[in-house]
Amino acid sequence: MAEKQAVDSNHPSPKKIFQIDARTLGITWNDGHESVYPVKMLRENCPCAHCIDEWSGERRIKPGDISDTIQPVKLHSVGLYAIQIAWSDGHDTGLYSHELLRRLCQCPACRGK
Ligand SMILES: [Zn+2]
Ligand SMILES: [Zn+2]
């Protein structure tokens, strides 16, 4: 008997990551959800130790620190849980976990929550 692979709704993972336009990134998830992200917002929410103070959890990026023309230049999957994004400002240490990406989703449904 073949076992059907169930989608774990608590841990959805990205099926497709694509550029919607110059400033917007989209992710289609394996549970069918479609996320949209202004790329600048993603950069501002970089979870790496340079951008978030490890001890206080305080964000080190100040409003205006990130250019409006910021672009993701390279994305790649890290293991089964995260995506690493390299940015046009040279920053590439941010590992965006799938969980974080779902939390940052700016689609109307998620924003309305
Ligand atoms: Zn960072
Ligand atoms: Zn959403």
C-alpha cells in the first residue's frame, strides 16, 4: 500500500520562489498558500547576527539604512528549513527559516490577521 505524502500544515515549505516585480518577491507554498513580500521589508527583517542583536533581540537596522533599490541577487535553500538570501548590498548572512517567511507574509489574508 502506497503511502500518500501528507503536507504537514504546521511546517509548510516553499514550492516556488519567484520575482513578481523588481520590488516584490513571491513564494508559493506546498500547502497552496501564496505569499508576497516587498523585498525591502525582507531585507529589513534579516534575522542574522549582524542585523539582530543576539542578546537583546533588538533590530540593528535603522529606518533608512536599506536602500529602496535593494534586490535579492541569489536565493538558495539551506537544508529543509531555511532559505539564504544574498542581497545587492553585499549582505548574504541571513538565513530565513520557512517559519519566519510565513510570519513575514504580506498577503491580504495574513495581513488581516
Ligand atoms: Zn543580516
Ligand atoms: Zn499570506
